[in-house]
Amino acid sequence: MEIVRVRFIDTKNKGCENAPAAILHCFKEINCKENGSLIDKSKLRFEEIHVDLDNKEEAEYLILENAKEIFERNFKSFFIGGDSSMLVSLIRAFEQIEKDSFILVMDAHAGCQSSSSSSLSLLDRGWLKRLVEEKKRNILLLGTRSYDLYEKEFLKQNRIISIDMSLLREDREGICELIMERAHTASGFFIIIDLDVVDPAFAPGVNSIEPGGLASGELIYFMQRLQLLKNFKGAALIGVNPDKDINEMSVKLSAKLLAEMV
């Protein structure tokens, strides 16, 4: 099992490149899960995909090639970003190893923005749009609560299910069961967690604060249940910005999520 640092960011998200080191520092201080079971850290390998933040094209290539090797040699792999700029390469790599994959994306934002500006913005806010325009993918969005009209129409046209916060508040357990039912038939199940899916009251250290998100305990609940699936192959934690954090709340929550999943 590997835990991999990926410092790749869009230039507008300065600070996120410091998240991997901060999260792992807190993670190494955690000895057991909430249920009391000890974390055997001797079974964990800590690696980094080294990228040049000023060379986006090369960085995407390096993440793709390195992530493929990591997925091939591990039953479970965990990646710590960075921001969503890394996700296109990461998901492409996962799908090359798992031919029948299912991706759960937990994010306050839909990732489908259209932009005629520089490619930098598309690396971040338009990452899901890039993937979906390539081919149909088995992806489900959870906790998304910030759309523009273009994004809502794009998701509808491409038949991408997005479970919003109103449904989550009504039936958290039922939604979790639905996700598990859909995920268990895939050859590999992978989770993307952008920490802005959490309400900023619990995680203020993120790039783009969106009120009305999950409580930290609710996100932990999902991770504790979803990681029980036999085809769970790991997760990516992104979107944490230690420069904006308060009392390490976001960093420590990310470390706790990682501890519950390994």
C-alpha cells in the first residue's frame, strides 16, 4: 500500500502544494482508527511524484505514467494533492489498470466549467469536462453544491448523476447504500475527495469556500463504510490549503480521513 504526495497545482491555488507534507505530518501522529484498531504503518510506503510546477504538460504526463505503475503494484493507493489539476491524469491512469472502474467524486464544485482562457483554468475547474468529453465514464458526484447553468446542462446531457446536499441531508444512510450498490460491481472503486465538500465550519483551509457542506463526522462516516468494499482501490485527497487553515482543522481532518481508509 502506497501513500503518494503530488504537489501539482494550478498557479491560482498557491498554498495547496504544501498540503501533502502537512497532512502526512499529522497522519504520522495518528496511531489508531476510530474503532480502536491500530494502524500498521510498517505496511505503508511513502512516495512522491516529482513535478515541475511551471511545466503543466510534462507534469500531467509524469503523473499519468507514475500513477499507472503505482496502481499496478498496489491493491490500494492513496494520493495527496495538490488540487484538482492532477485528477485528469490520475483517473486516466486508474482506468488503464481497471478496465471496469467506478469513480466517486466528493466535491463542492462540478468541475465542468467551460473556459476560453488559458489551459491553467481548465486543469482545475474544468477537469471533469475534459474527461467526459474524451469518452463516457462511470463517475458519480456527491455533495456538489456550486454550479453554473452551463455545468448543470453539461451534466444532464452526459447523464452524470450528481447527488446534492438536500438529498444527503434527508437520507445519508440510504445514499451511502446506493453508492455501495453501484460501486461493488466494478473491478475497481476509487474515491476523489476535494475537502471543500465539507462545510467550511469544519474545514476552512480550502481554496474555494462553499457554505452548506458535509459535517466532518458525515464525511468520516462515508469513508468508514465505503472503504469496506472489497474492490476499494484507494483515494485522492485534494484541495487543502494550509496557508488558509485555522488551527490545522482541515489538515487534521484530511489526516484522519487517510487513517480511516488505509
